[in-house]
Amino acid sequence: MSTPSEIARAYSYCEAVTRTEAANFFYGIRLLPRDRRRAMCAVYAFARRVDDIGDGTLAREEKLRRLDAERVALGALETRAPSTSGEDQLMIALADADARFSLPVGALGELIEGVRMDVTGVSYERFDDLVVYCRRVAGAIGRVCLAIFGLSGRDYADPQRASRLADDLGVALQLTNILRDVREDAQNGRVYLPAEDLRRFGLIDGDVGPVDRSPAVAVLASLTGTEAGVNGGEQADSQRLYDLIRFEAERAREWFDRGMELVPLLDRRSAACVLAMAGIYRRLLDRIEADPERAAHRRLSLPVHEKALVAARSMLGGRS
């Protein structure tokens, strides 16, 4: 059993990680009451740790070993078993958050499985296949956050609907991340855009079947590189990519429209948090859709003052 001072230090660590790494989410998290804010930071810090394993430079087998270790730690948390990592500040904070808010710890396990898909190089033939990944790495986090948020009194009778909407909102956020990071992912040998869509827009050839991501990676890496569009053929292919980005952005917008139905189900402070986080991402999606050429060649983000404005309007209940 951790002491109050150990728990306080653990939360301070998680808040520092969130403040430093969560460039978009922290604007919403800071609007929550203290206990909820600290719990959200613990959840984010865990997600950051798992993502860093998947995105790091370690060998594949070492990444998988570390993901397995995180799953073991979650298992101890879920069964309330004594932890063997008593000095792991993140897990101390997460255990306290679980004790306070009864987190669906299994959903954090889904995040681990989603990152495992990254490590093992899973590719996506259909959009529905990509949705499975998005639900694991982001929708599951939405469901964990819902346990920390406060539902408005009249909606306690329908927590299942709230859970579905939180999951949908997580998918919308992840789709936006994918569109923001098309260039970076391609340069790192990853492609998340579904193969069926790449074929639909004439960017790769081939029939439906086992997904070979190599052609897609090669095409996207070429088209998002600094030399893209230097001749007529490349210009035509680049335009196809921009059209595809707009197409996927419209899909993401539909997921946002569904997911934002969660907001009226939440209490005021929780609703403000969601409005701020989702509002920042919706504005980012607007930028991507309005200028897919720019999005394809650089990582777009919102300036700090605009994020702060979205957060302020969210606290006042305004559309972000």
C-alpha cells in the first residue's frame, strides 16, 4: 500500500508527463476538478508509455517483451494484487485512480494490443479494419476517461450509450492523428490509410487480398517527400493523394459528429474537457481538409493561443 506522500509524488510525475507531452489534451484535462485531472494524467501517462514503446528504436522482440510487461502490470492492477514494481510512479498513480474511479482496466489492455499491431506491422485492407485499430488505441482510452468523467444525473440510466459515444469520439481523434501524420508515418515505413482507398484513388494497383504495405509505403513516402510533384506524373499522383486526404477527413468528421453526442451526457466540467480536447482536434481536421497539400508535406498543429481560446470557450459552454 502506497503512502499519501508516495501517491502525491506519483501524480506529480504523471502531471509533468502530461503537461510536457500532451500538447493538445492537456488544455482539456486542466479544466477538470483536481481528483479527475490527476486521474486523467495517470491514464495519459500510461498511454504515453505504451505508445513510446511502439514508436521507439528498440528491436521488435524487445518492444513486444516490454508490452507484455505492461500487460502483466495491468493484470496486477485489475486483480488488486500486490505490485512488484513498488517504485513505478506511473502504476502507483494509476492504481489510486482505479481505486477512486473504478477504471475499466481491460480497456487499457486493448491499447497495448493496438500498439502491438504497430510493432508487428499490421496493415489495413478495409476501413473497417482500420476502425478496429482506432478503437483499440483511442476508443478504449475514451472509455477509460468516461469512468473519470461525471455523467449528468438524468443520463446515469444509459451508460452503455455514453460508452459507445466515447469510443466513437476516440476513433475520430485517432483518424485525425493518422491524417496529420501521413508523411511522418510513411517515412517510418508505416501506412494506416486503407488499401482499398489507396486503390480507389489510383495510388496503388492490385486486387483485394493479403495486404502488402510496401507499395503503399513507397508511394506515400515519395509523394510526401520534399521532391514530390516535380513532374507531371508526380503532380497527378499528388493530387490523388490530396483528394484521398479530403475523403478520409470527411469520414473523420462523421465520427466526430457522432462522438460529440457524448457532451450533453456529461456534467459541466467534464463536458468542458471534452469540448476543449475535441475542439482542438476538429480545428486541426479543418486545416487538414482545407489544405491537404500542406498537410501531406508537413505536420500541422494549432498555435498555442488558438488552443487556449478553444479551452476558454469550452469552459463557457461554447462550440469550439
